[in-house]
Amino acid sequence: MTRMSTCLYLATLSLFAAGAAHAQATRTWVSGVGDDVNPCSRTAPCKTFAGAISKTAAGGEIDVLDPGGFGAVTIVKSITIDGGAGQVGSILAAGTNGVTVNAGANDVVTIRNITIQGLAQASSGAGLNGIQLLNAKSLHVEHCTIQNFGQNGINIASGTGTKVFVDDTVSRGNTGNGLNIVATNTNVRVSVSNSRFSNNGNGVFSGDFSTTTVSNSEASGNTLSGFAAFGNGGAATLNVVNSTATNNLTSGISAGGGAATAQIRMSNASIVSMAQGW
């Protein structure tokens, strides 16, 4: 009798382990007509990114099947979220961050083909930051549109030397900065290419503990500066290459004003139509 009970106990453990392993897939799916009680398979997709992420293995990918709003999400592991080549996937964030990245020191996160909307032009309920980075080894933002947040479009607040890559992305209409980089303790390196920052506070703000390179990009119609470097708690360096700052209300490019070193290097940059060029 004892041997039989032991066998049944071991069999139960085996079934439980198999079920737990099956619960997380390397690729999951969301749909506007999905349900988060589903396994997030292609034939039984989930409804939200938050529902799918718990069923996606570390290093896996969440894909969007059809147009829909898939909700704010917090990312705590290596993962790719892909909204589809036609940018059919979107996040509507009221009173919170659209995407919060607080992953491990060795985790790589990719956010691709997503529109993130913050409602700053509505009467109330504006979102905070479109993408809030707290921790990760690296963050890739590709082919995204981030707009109308009460704070920043993309906010880099890492203290672990994260590398950030922003490509073919639009950040516009944010009350704060289109791209805001204020790290803590450890220098972050940010590379921006083929992107636009318009109608924000500053277009690109490279702050404490940051080395930022912007290439083939545009900062236009911002309330303050198109490109700004400001070091207070730590040094700030901003490189602007083959890029344009136009019609910004205060200045095209600005550096300094804080307690720490701030410097800007330019190569083949165009600065036109504002109160101060430099």
C-alpha cells in the first residue's frame, strides 16, 4: 500500500511538472477577439500583452494576430513583443506607463511595430511614460509610434549601464521629452537612428550618466530644444550626426546648465528656424 501511494505521488508530480512546462511557450499570440484564459496559441490567442507574457517563456516572442488594443504591460524577462508589420498592435495607457521594462541584468527586450497612446490631449487620465526602462541588459525599440504621454515618450532611468537602440520610431506630442535619458550611477549608451521627435518638451534629452548618438533623425516643433545635453548628477554626452533640428521654440541644440559636464558633438547637422540655433 505504501509503495502504491509513493508511485501515485510521483506520477502526480510528473504530471504537474509536464503541465507547468507546457504552460509557457516560446511563441504566443494575442488578438482583439482573444481571451486571457486561453493558452495564447495561434488558434486560441490571448486578449492582452499582460495575459500573454505570463504564458511566454523567457527569450520568447508575443505576436499580434489582428488589430486591437492590448493593454499596458510590465516586462520582467527577455522577450520580444511584435505588433505586426502593419503596426496593427497598440497600447492605450491611461494613468500609467504603456510599457515598463524592469528585467534582469542579462535580459534583452525588443518592442517592435507597436503604437503606444497616452491620451495627454484628453481632459484627464493621461498616461505617464510610453516606455519606461528601469533595468535590462539591452532594449530595442523598432518601428514604433509613441504619442501624447503626460511625461515622456521613452524614459530611460536605468542604473545598470543598459544599452538602448531606437530605430525608425516616432515620439510626438508628449508633455515631457520625446526621448528622456536620466540614468543613475552607471553610464547608459543610447543609439538612435532614422527617428523623429516632434511637438514634445525637448526632442531628445541626454541627461545624467548618458552617452547618446543620434543619426539620420529629426527633432522638430518641440517647445524647448530639439537636442539637449544636461548633466547634473553625472556627465552627459550627445552626438548628433546627419540630423536636423527645425522650428523648435527655444533652441535647436543646447548643452550645459547643470552641475556636471555636458557636451554635444555635431557632424553634418542642420539647425534652422528657431529663436536660438545653438
